[in-house]
Amino acid sequence: MHEISLVQGLVQQLKELAAENQATKVISVTMDIGPLCGVVVDSFQFGFDIISAEEELMRGAQLIVNVPPVRYTCTGCGDVLITAGPRPDCCPKCQELALFPEGGDDLILRQVEME
């Protein structure tokens, strides 16, 4: 479960941001977690809950996760599907199995609210 190490890195980044801005508490953290970035959102949330409970700066902070959509282009007919859900099994237009993904592989710290 590499999500724990990702959350540890996030917490370190938040500590540095808090120090730079003389903040004493993190209220909320908004992340973009693309469905193709290899991160399990539930595991990331679990790690965030555990680690934030141990850190005074983070205690009670809310994690907000946005899952951006992925654009799939059919290699058969060129049709484009856009979804934030699971990868389509095939092109709904021509039934081609080969779909080329674009985007959805980002892990981005989008916004932090501190006081």
C-alpha cells in the first residue's frame, strides 16, 4: 500500500506550507487523483485519516478528492469517450477493444485551507 508513503509526503509538504504561511491548523486539503495514476482513493483516504489524526497540524482536517475524467479515443473509429469511472470495455460505437487513454494519470495537490 504505497498510498501511506504518498500521504506522508503530502503531510510533509503541508507542514512546509504551514510554516511558510505561519498557519497552525489545516482545515481542508483538496486533491485531484486521476483514475489512471495508480492510487486507490479509499486507501489514500484511509492513510490520510490515520496520519492526520497523529499530527497536531492536521488533526480534524478534511480530505476532498476530485477524480478527473479520462478521455479514451477508439483506435478503430476515432470515437471519443470521456469518463471518470472505470475504463470502458470497448468502443460503444464500433466495439473495438483498443482504446487509447489521455489524462487521468495526475496526482495533484489542488488546494489547501489553513488558519
